[in-house]
Amino acid sequence: MPASMKWRLPLVLAAIALSAWYAFPLSTRISLGLDLQGGMHLILKVDTAKIPPEAKGRDVTAIALEVIRNRIDQFGVREPLIQRQGTDHILVQLPGVTDRDRALKLIGRTALLEFKLASDNQRLLERALKGDVPAGHELAEEIDGTPLLLEIEGSLTGAILSDAYVDAGEFGLPEVSFQLNKDGARDFARMTGAHINRRLAIVLDGKVQSAPVIQSRISDAGRITGRFTREEAHDLAIVLRAGALPAPIVVEEERTVGPTLGKDSIRAGLLATAVGGLLVVAFMVGYYWLAGIVAIIALTLNLLIILGSLGYLQATLTLPGIAGMILTLGMAVDANVLIYERIREELKGGRPLSLAIDAGYGKALSAIVDSNVTTIIAAVFLYWFGTGPIRGFATTLTAGILASMFTAIFVTRVVFDVLLSTGRLKALRMAHLIRETKLDFIGKRRLCYVASTLVIAVGAAAFIQRGTQRYGIDFTGGLLQEYRLAEPVAADTLRATLGKVGLGDAVIQEFGSPTEWLIRTPDDAEAEIERTMALTREALYADFGREATPELARVERVGPTVGSILRQKAWMAIAWSMLGILLYVAFRFRHFDFGLAGVIALIHDVVVATGLLCLTGRSIDLVVVAALLTIAGFSVNDTIVIYDRVRENMRLARKVDLAQIINLSVNQTLGRTLLTSLTVIFEVLALYFFGGEVLHDFAFCLLVGFISGVYSTVYIASAFVITWRRLFRPA
């Protein structure tokens, strides 16, 4: 047994055992995100500009958070997430909630209950109706429209309640009965006892629910009647028990996913994982034979380690998280390809198998570490600036990259050491479809610069021409509704239907098939959004309710302020990622121009991908930004492999011209550049065709970016070093 195996084998076995411990049972350690199980994600803003005088100087956000928590707990939501964010925002996640209207009403209702005496002075009432409301009074209406003049002084609030519950009232209709606390009973008894035969208005959020005549002194309980359904009465009792909000609540961001869409996302994610995995397995085994089987063993353990990491972190698995897992499966074999190609070179040089394997792992190590660190840099900034599911993607991507490095460097090495020590490995046979080339890549740099400039110019023109339409509602604000219909509907028919209720200007988009449609409107006011949703539902059910049975599968709404903040964070994430990669590459290769050339190449790929998104009418949203940052991290991977070979060749041939060394290095690494990109492209193709419509733009962006990355690695990143030195460091 090799000496190094004595510490590698225990390390690998410990990692497997620890990962298995945290990965199983999976359901108890990893929860599904709202995009997979359905539910609501809300960002609420406490309107501090409307704090009542009695709440001045108090932490109204903390009070509001506890009130909302009490309401949700009594509503019966399993494992809700309620967190404060900043000074005046609250994050609320409600897994499995399907009745969004009821949930929003329960959470956002101020529920300020007041008891006010109605004036019995008819002359004062007539004066108020003419517009001259007497001091100390306010004009209100009963539910049936009867005007009332209410006395402000001496009113009581819902703070006097100790309990509220649903009861059966007259004719069996539901009503809300309430009990008074000790102090409340005393004050209520004093009020009712002193004003027998006068009307007492019960006012909820500024609206009179009822105004019964006080017939006797009341000291312990009362009731609120109205035209309530049982659900409305139940929810009213909840908000009264939980207490009133200290200030109005505004929904600045909402993402609601129906349970059907969540199940479809899980099914699509699993299918894409299976198809992508099979493609990688077939390629690795078909191209590398036994070494490919070893890589697949490592790939399986890689998946186990990812699940174990997520279990240890008690992470939430989201649809972008599944996409990140699929991507890392393709990236995981990249390190194996680098090692195997190095072993091939050593065998070709006449080294014995054991020494060739040892040299292959040693010489590939720096390229593996450097290329993966750059992707981790992008993932870190994505997590830092991202929210919700995007953080899930960054977490999964980071865990997958670290796991792939471990399995490629340690697990496969242990397997080879075992096979060598037992005498079962005599030779390594590998296919060799991409032979050594002697192309002049540097000589074609000017032609490539022109071609890239033209492509970028066309994309930039499309970016500018689309204006705000280039962004999704994540970055512009507005309302997005996804409806599913049982029967196909034409776009013109759908637009005509929406036009009947004044929504003919809405942007409608087919989402996968003629039975699924996205309806996007730029509304930003709370009341306007609710009105738009009601009108959309009314129009669709009026025209298609019988045959097509419309189903609201998804709702996303983002306020313009939040959209602006998210857009700013997205561009900052991209900028910081590129700066981080620039500094890392410059530090590792001791030359600023190498780092700059690598960043120029990845900017090229990000810009090309963004331009093609705009050319094809796709929108840039948070998920697409995650794809762009993944492109940035992955694009520089192959560039680093070339730079690593340039560094090695510079040590071997100190007197050779740098252009010749770079040309030689690009030719020597061309095969592995194509092979490492091919495995990831397999996974992206699986995502594109089988990952579902939600990830369609994400996969398209990755596909364009990765293909552009192969081109820019060979023709831009390497050539730009020569251009830079000839411009700024002439001989």
C-alpha cells in the first residue's frame, strides 16, 4: 500500500460516513423551498410615516412582527418563517398556503377595533352631512349606508379584549363574540352604564361593523355582527386575539407558487438530473473506459457529499438549487478530465503507469484548485447579494464545487492506489478523438476581435432597444401572473378577453405551451395590484371558465423601490465577482495582464449571453443573473488551464517568444478545453429540454455563455495578453 494512501483512505471513508449521516433521512434535514412545495413569500414594509401618536418612540416593526407571528400561528401554517429585515421590513414565508387572498388579508389587516358612541343630536348630524363636522366628532356610515356622527373623545380600543371567538348569531349566521380583560371590563361598564339607550358603534379599521343600542350596562363581553362568512369571522377572531398592527403594512414583494406548479418543478428537476447524469456517465465511460468508471464512482460520492452538506446546513432546496446541483455534476468531472489528460501525456512520455498517475495528479492540482476557486468567488458574491432561491443556488453550487474537488483529488486517487496495490490495474486505455494540433490561434486575434465586437454591438443594440422590457419584474417592479388553462387559447383571444376589463395593454407571453400564459402589468400601488388581479380573474373566468377552467399557478409582484434595489444588487454582484476573479488570477499568475485578459474574456461571455437574451426577447431577472455569474466563474476555468500550461512552458523555455509559448499552450490544452466544456454543456442541455419552463431562460443563458466561453478562452483570453504587452509593454 502506498504511504500516501494510509491517510487518504481514512479521510475518504470519514467523508463518506459523515455525508451519509447528514444526508439520510433526507426529508428530516432538508426542507423544500416554496417554489417546489407551493406557498407564499412576502416582504412587508411597516409604513412608519403613518405611526399613530400613541406609538411614537416605540419599535413598531418589532411589535408588528410579533402581531403577525401570532396571527400566522393561530392560522395554522406549518413551519412558517417570519424574520425582521432592516429597520422597517419583515420577511414572511408560508409553505403550503394556497388561498393567497385570505392570507394577505389576515397578515396585512390593521385590525384596529374601536368602540365609539354615536351622537343622538340630529342637528349636529345634519350639520356634519352638509360638510361642517363638529369638533371632537367624525362622520361615518353603517354597513347599510346609514350615516352616523361618532364622538372621538372617550372611545375605547381593542386593547380591552382578552379573547375573541366565532359564535352562531341570529338565524345561525356567524358572528364574533369577545371577552373583556379586567381593566377593559371596568372601562366598558362605565361607558355603557352611563349611556343606556344610545347607539355604540363598533368600528374596525375605520369602518362601522354594527351600531347596536345600549340596553343595559355591559361589563364582561360583547359581539360583532356583520355579513361575515364563517372564514371571515374566523380570521377576524384571529386578528382581534393577536392584536392590532401598530402601523399599516405594505406588501413590497410577493412570490406565490401553487402546489401543482411546485410538483411539476420537482418532476422536471429530477428528470433533468437523471438525463444529464446519464449523458455524463455515457461520455466518461465511453471515452475513458476504466478511468471513466472511477470518475463515475467519484461523481456518485460527489452527489452524496452535496446532500450531506445541505443536510448539515439544514438548507432549503429550491428549483435553482436543483439546477446548481445538476451543473456541479457536469463540473465535477472536469477535474477528472484534467487529471486524465495529464496522465495521458505522462504515459505518452514513456513513464510507468504508477508514476504517470502520480505525476498526473500532481501537475493537474494547481489548475483544478485555481479554476474552482474562481467559480466559488462568483458564488460567494451571488449569495451575498442574492435573495431566496438564488441563495439556494449559490449554496448548492459552492457545496458541489468543494465536493467535486475532494472527490476528484482524493477519492479517485484512492481507487487507483487500491487497483495498483492489488495488481489489478496494468494499463489505462483511453479514447483519443482530439489529436494534438498546431494551429496559429494568436495570428487570428485581430479577426476574432472584429467578430466579437460585431456580436457585442448587435447585442448591445438589442439591449438598448428593449428599454425597460429587457428586465423582468424582479428589477422593474410590477405584477406577473401565470395562468394555466385546460384548453389552448390563442394570444389574440386572450388579449381581447383582458381588453374587456381594461387590461388590453398587459404584456402576455406564452409559457411553454398555448395552455400556459404569463400576464405582466406594471402596477405598483397596493390597491391597483389587487384590483388588477381581481379583474384578470374575472375576465378569464367569464370567457374560459366552463371549458378551460383557468388556474392561477404563480403570482409575483415587486414594488418599484424593491425592484430598483434588486437591480442595483445584481449589477454589484457581477462587478464584485469580476474584480475578485481579476485579483485572484493576477495574484496566482504574478502578472496583472493575465488577470485582466481573463476578466476581459469572461466579460465578453457575459455580454454575449446578455445580448442574445435581449435578441431572443427574453428578460433579465434574478435567475438569469445567477446564470451570468455562473458563466463568469466557469468561463475563466479553461482560461486558467491554459495559463497554467503557459506558466509551465515559460519555465521550460525561457528564451522562447511569449506568443509562441501561448500558441503552444493553447494547442496542448485544446482537447481538455473542449472536453471539460462538453460535460457541462451536456448538463445544461438536459436543463434546457427537461428542466421546465421556469428554468428555460436560465439554461439558455448558460448554454450561450458556455459555448462563448470555449471561443473566448482560445481566441480572446490568450491573445489579449499579447495585445496588451505590445501596446503597453513594447520591447
